[in-house]
Amino acid sequence: MKNNKKEGKKNKDKNINNQEKTNIIKDKKKIYKEKLQKREKRINKHKDKGIYENNESIILDKHNKNLNIEVTSKNKKRINRAKVITVFILIIAVIIYISASVYNLIINPTDTVVVKEGRISSEETVIGYIIREETVIKGENYKNGMVQIKNEGEKVANGDPIFRYYTSGEEELKKKIADLDIKIQEAMEENNENLFSPDTKLLDTQIEERLSNVYDINDIQKINEYKKDISEYITKKAKIAGDLSPSGSYLKKLIDERSGYENELNSGAEYINATSSGIVSYRIDGLEEILNPSDFSKINKEFLDSLNLKNGQIISSSSEGGKIVNNFISYIACTSKSEDASNAKIGDKVKIRLPSAKEVEGKVEYIIQEANGENTIIFSITEGIDELLSYRKTSFDIIWWDAEGYKVPNSSIITENDLNYVIRTRAGYLDKVLVKIKKKTDTYSVVTNYSTSELKDLNIDKNVSTSIILYDELILKPTESQIKSVT
């Protein structure tokens, strides 16, 4: 009974809940319907003003723009991809073209050449022996050692002092003089006001000038001259100061003592003077009397080899004497079996390139024909003599000849009836041009044009051109068909 009541009550509650849910749904539908009606009224109200259509068009425009942006982006990607592919293809094509051109140039070199100015020469490197007219000078005290008065390679006149020998006890005398110089300088500084005179002021100025000049030069000869001048100025100043000092003063005693030592030093020195004018050298090797120009007939290959000299060796300076070298002419002897050496004649002019790379004029003075086909040739030179004082045997270059002008390859030149021609090309038209060969090497020739008088004597064909000019284009290796086409 109780259970039935409970179930009835539950059913009743359930029905009430269902009814409430139904009512809620109906209310929501009603509210939604009212909203729809209000929206329709609002749309109808603004329809005449085009607001609704505008909103729809805006939405549509935005949609279309998005579509357009998407389409444009895709098109740009396609275009960029096409450009990249095109550029890549062009690069590959250029590489292929360049590679093919280089290959063709290597396999088939260009068949023309442009006429340009140039120089050709025939040169030869040989080993030469230096022959000089030189006089060795020595004094009696040569074992004492010597002091060089003139510099190596300096020009001197006859009678000029070139060096002197040390005297006995010279080092001790020099030390005493040096000590006195210090004491004299200190005494002069202490009494500077009392010893002032125009002469000492002038000497001070000269000393300052020489000191300032020493810092601005790199010439060792000039530096030594300035040092000597400064020493002389100081000595003069000291003597003037001594004369101005009261008799028996300390400074005057020092100066008198120094003068005594200086006189003792000079009186015992042996000065050696030049016996003739020329260049001073202190490099003595004992060959001065052997390699001299008095007799060239004995200077052959066997004689030169017997000297056993080392090529490029520097002659050391002597401490016992010096020599005077003729500065107007010197000689170089060498042995060669080149074609140019075989064709050389006495009196021929050549160029000699010294070890310093300086080129000087040379002249063939003497030729000795050796048994094995070689020739020993003696050249004379009048320049660069001082540069060779350090050597007795050294390498140098002989420039047998050189020529400048229109330089063309020998392969461009054809010879007919002892006359030389080139084939010129202009805009595809070939022309035969007569040329005159000035000089020729194994690979190149320097050519020029014949003069009017020479052309008359040659009596050549009128159809042949006789003038070659700068920048003409020539056939590098004329073929038979090309030669026949211009004949």
C-alpha cells in the first residue's frame, strides 16, 4: 500500500517536471520567433537605403579580395619559378659557350695576329774575367797596418794622399789625445763667458750645422766628412780658447799638451799618395800584374782556367796597401761557342749587362779561336768600371744585338724569290704585303717598310702592297690556298 502511494507520488512529480520543460521550450520558441520577426522588420525598414545590400556586397567583396590575393600569390610563385628556371638555363648556356670557346681556342688557336711595336734581342750569359790597368801602392811601414783616407771607388788626382800607416805607439797617443779633449771641453764650458769671441761663436754655429746635417743623410762618405769637419772645428775652438786664456792657465796647459801629442802622432805617420789619377781601391788579389791589358795574346781559355778563380767571389780589402785603377777603360774576357760569338769581329759594338743589371756599351777588342770551336773574346768597357772593383771573375750578359719596330711572328712571314711577305686581312679581304726584315730570332722578326729608292731597285709586282702599319691584322700561318689567292 505504501509502495503504491510512493510510486503515484513519483509519477505525479515526473508529470509536473515534464510539463515545466514543455513550457520552457515553448517560451524559448516564442522568444526566438519574436527575434526573427524583429529582424525581418529591421531588414525591411532599411532595405530602401541599400544598407542590407551594402553589407552583403562588403562581405562579398572581402571574399572576392581574399580569392584575388590567393590567386595573385599563386601566380607570383609561378612567375618567380619560371624566372629562376630561365636564369638557370641562361647560366648553363653561357658556361657551355665559354667552355666551347676555350676548347676551340686551345685546339684551334686564333689564325690572325695584330702588328704591334716590340723589341727582340740576342743575349747570352757568360763568365767573364776582369782585366784592369791598375798600379799597386805600398809604403815602408805596411806591417803596422793602415788608415784609409779615401773611400773605395773614389776618384783621386795624382799626388792626393790615399792612406797612411800607423806609427809606433799610435793607439796610446790617440787615447791620451781623447782624454785631453774631454778635459779641454770641460774647462771651456766652465770659462765660456770669459772666453767668448766672434770666432768661437762662428765655430759653434758650424758645429751645430754639421751635427744637424748628419741626421739627414745616409751617405757614409758624407758622414765621415762631417765627422772630420766637426773634429777640426772643435780643435780650432780649443786653440782659440787657449790663446784667450791667461798665460799659464789650466786650459792653455791642456791645449799645449794636446798639440804636443798631435805633433808626435803626425811626425811619425807615413802618408801614401796616388802615383797617378784614377780610382782608389784597397782590394788587392795579387793578379794585378797577371790580368793586365799589356798582352791579350796570352789570355786564352787554358790560361783563364789555370787561375782557379771562384765565380762571383768578392776580393777582400788589404790592410797593407792600395791601388790606383784606370777609370777610363776596363776589359772583360770570356769564352763562348755560340753562333753570335763565332760571327763576332774586332770592332763590333755590343751591350754588356753588369751584375748590377746596368747595361753599358762594349766593344770587341780581341778574339782568340780555340781548338774546340770556341772563341775567347775580350771586350772593352768605359762605364761601370767602379762596379767591378770587387770582382775578378763574375757572370754577365752579352747583348749581341737588339732591334725595335714592328714585331711579328716568323710563322706569318712567307719568302718568295729572296723577298719576304705577310698576308694581311681586312674585312675578309686578303692582301699580300712586302716587308723588310731588320732582325730575326727563332720565333719573332722585327720588320719595316722598304724606302722608295729600294722599291725601285727591287722592281716588284705592282699588285703587291708595300706598306705595313701598326695594328694591321696578319694571317698567323698562311695556307697554300691563301697564298695563291693573293698571288
